[in-house]
Amino acid sequence: MDGKYDPQTLTEIEKVKEWLNKDDPISIVTHQKVDADAAFSAALLKILRPHAAWVFVRADAVIDDERSIAVDLSNGESAVKGLEIGSAFGLIVHVMKDIDRPIYHALRRWAVQLNKTDSGKHCKDNVVLAELVKSWSLLKFSDAKIVSRAAELLVGKIRSEQNFQKQKNAAKSLSINGGVAIIPEGTRVKASHLFKRGAKAVIRQSRCGQCVNLSREMQEKGILLNELENLLPEGWFVHPQGFMACFGSVKAPKDYRNSGISLDDLTTVVKTWIKSHENADNFAEALLARAEVSN
């Protein structure tokens, strides 16, 4: 994969790999008055090597120290600019593809964004990392504080990806019966993972209450949970768009024992409702088939 890059980029990739493998003490050098590339590059390297020191220098400084890596700087043997890829941050994230795939997956979209903005290209993302750094700068944050804030965002994004992967793996062990998947209490799984496996509805019961989520496939067919509103006990909320019905939520927890319906009964109601729509679809298809034969 790295063979497609020019010699300068390949050299910078090796610099990052070699620096990551060096023993302490090591340092991370970048330019003062940090921009987004400098801030997020220095922040990511600090996450990867927590004992490394940050050093802020003039943008035209020459850094030759073999125990330092100079990100978003151009001069010296230790400099890593990432011009071909688009940013130093993008280059570091690229290196993670072979070293730490979860970090790569967590940050690759942010890397694409910085590759654009640091190269002067237009970015359509709603939240632009460069704008965050600009805002922190206008608040008179020091370079170190800006990089620390960038590190907080990166840590959160990495943890989010780790949780996502854990939930994705946990979803594989849950069964889908009659188009319905049940998420046991204490199990953290996203409904979307189960929808991708073919579930039409997902039911969960937890300390926050009970909830039914409907797949986009069902919604696009015009099959909505509003149809169950009169069948559910008092106190249940059905979203006006029909994709969710719940008794309690993370934002407003309720004791599921007060929902007025057991988990087994709720499951039966949802399964029966889905089956009725399937039977109606099959009946409609049979009528159309007969009409085509008659014609």
C-alpha cells in the first residue's frame, strides 16, 4: 500500500514508525501558534507515547534531534509534513493502519478532513477541526492547552470506536426470531447492528425501561409503530415518526416493572404485528401474480 507514495512520503512514514519505537525520553516538536494539523498531530502522538514532551518552536526551526519528531514542520531530519497525503495528521493516521487498526478506523475520517483543510481545499463537514482550533485560539488558550483539548477529542473518538466494535461483536451473539431481536438487560448493543443482520424490530429491557426500535426497512414500507399505540399500556411513548416506542429512556428512566406489559408479552405483540404485515404482503403478491397470469 505504501508503494504508491513518493520517496519523501515514504521517508516520513518510516520516521514516524521509528520514533514510535524509540525508548524514552522522546519529544514531540511542532510550531508555535498551532493550527489544526499541528495541534491534532502533536495530540495523537502524545496519546501514542504518553511520556513524550511537547515542544513549541518557530515554524522555520530546523529540528535534527533523533529523539524528536517534528510534526507540521519542514526543516530538519526529524521533520514530518505529510504534504503528499495532505497533512501530518493524515500521515500519522495512515501509519496506524498497520500498527493499531482500531485507532486508524476511529480517526480516518478526521484525517481526510484535515488532509483537505490543511491543503486549502473545501470541506463540507458540519464540524471542522480547524474551526475548533481557531475558536480555542481566540479564547487565548496557550499552545499546550489547545493541544490538550485536541487530545481530549481524540481520546473520546478512539473510545467511541472501541465501544462501537465491542457492541458490534456482542450483536453477533444475539438471536433474531420472527424478525425480532431482544437485547438482554446489561448488554450494550446498537439496534443498527441487529438491523444489518436482518432484524425488523429490536426490543430492549433495562434499568431505563422498555423500548422497541423499528428498522429503516420497515419504515420505508410505511409500517410504523404508531399502529401499536392503542395496544400499548398507558405511559408508553410512541414517537410521531413511528420508529420508536418506549416506556422510559436514558434521558427519562422508568422502572420497566411498571410498564404494564412483560417482556414476553411485548415480544409477542411485536412479532404478531410484524407477521400480520408479512401475511398482507404475501397476499398482495399472490393477487398480483394471479392478475398477471390472467392477463
